[in-house]
Amino acid sequence: MGGVAVSLTITYACGMLNQFSSTDRHRNPQPVRSERPLTPDDVERLERGVTRAGRWFAGYLALIGLVSAAWLTVIETTFAEGIARWLAVSAWPIFVVVVSHVAERQAVHPRGATRALAVATAIWFAAYLFAVGPFLRGTYGQQVLPWVIGSLLMSLPFFVAAARYLWRR
Amino acid sequence: MKHLRHQLDPVIHSPVRFAIMATLNAAERAEFRFVRDTVEISDSVLSQHITTLEEAGYVRVRKRQDGRRTRTWLSLTSRGRAAFARHLEVLNQIAAGSHA
């Protein structure tokens, strides 16, 4: 932050001389008169604004983690067999479409958001398919409590990513 | 010996474009209106600077239909992030008083 602040001071100090250089004149035939010097306060405000606007993503990840845990628990315990299971399974793509729509309505997607979501989803899915899922199914069958705990554990990547975005400065 | 200021990126050096780059650098992508309000400039001024940054290959512009409204998303390209990082690095070196 300090480095950026210093940088901006210099940007203005020596940058204003170059502002209307030949390169800029070429690119901006009519220089923007509304440009004003940037101060360190401006930079902090910019960064705070972007960070604040991206905080929704922490709640978004936490919501996905919680709903994923609830969904897994339901399809493995309450609706473990038959047509009810497949109906419950089909609710997942609907949820994904809804939350994706909500995400698209936000003005800012924080840096690394797509990767964070993809990594958390991949870990969650792999754990369900190959590790925690088979273990719980084989050991505890359709008992609710083990599945609640196991599902929450599988959602940990979402919660960890959410915490990182929540406390990001 | 050439002063480090010669290594500064003239495209990024304008205060408004620097602010736009700094805003986008903190985000994966941001909506046009958010950047406009954050940097406190008009639509036309932002469009003008975005065109410059897009021509330089620093910013990517994507338009998406959201109902009746078209939303414009702005993001830095990998080249833009690298150029911004390099620009900052040079500025910091100048601030530190070191010369190439």
C-alpha cells in the first residue's frame, strides 16, 4: 500500500509533465481537463472500494458451502434411493443456475474469484466421489449425523476460500 | 545512463488511466459503471480511456445482455497486469532513488 502511495505521488509529480506527451496527444486528441492529481488517499479509497465491493463473494462461497452440505446430507440420508434421489439430485443444477445469475448481477468480481470457486468445487466433488463419500456410505450408511459432519467437512474448501475473501485487505 | 522515468509506461502514466488500472488490478472484472463511479469520471471520459487501454492490449471489454440492459464488463489482460506491475515497480525504484 505504501509503495503504491509513493508511486502515485511520483505519478503526479513527474507524470503530469508527460501527460500530454506526443504519445498521449496521439491517443487523446482532446486531453481530458477533468483529470486531477491523485493522492495517496485516492488510492486507498480506490482499493477499499474495490475490496468492499468484492466482499459479496465471501458470502457467496459460504452459501454454496452450506447448501452443498445440506444437499449432500439430504440425498444421502432422506432421499437416498429411488426416484426421490434423482429429483433431489436434479435440484443441484437449478441451484447452480440461480447462484450464477446472482453472481452475474454483482458489479465487481474480486481477483481470483473464478479460480477460487473452481478449486473449491473440484476438491469438494473429488472428496464426495472418491474419499469422504464412499467412506461415509460404507461405514455409516444413511445415518444423518455422520453425513452432516462429513458434508460440512467436504465444504471446508468453500469456507476457507470465503474466509480469505472476507478478511482480504 | 538513462533515467528510469524513460521506462514508465506512457499509456498507464495518465492519472485517470493509472486509477482505472489500479481499480481493475484489484478485481478479476468490474462493471463499467462501477469503474466510472469509483474513479469519479463521466461515461464518455471512461470510454475514451478504456479505448486507449484496449488498443494497448491492457484491458478487455466484454458486453453481456442482462434482460433489456447491456452490461459492460472490464478486466485487465495478463499483459495489462504485467505492464501495471512493471510500471509500479519503476515508480517505486524512482521513489527509492535508484537508477538503472
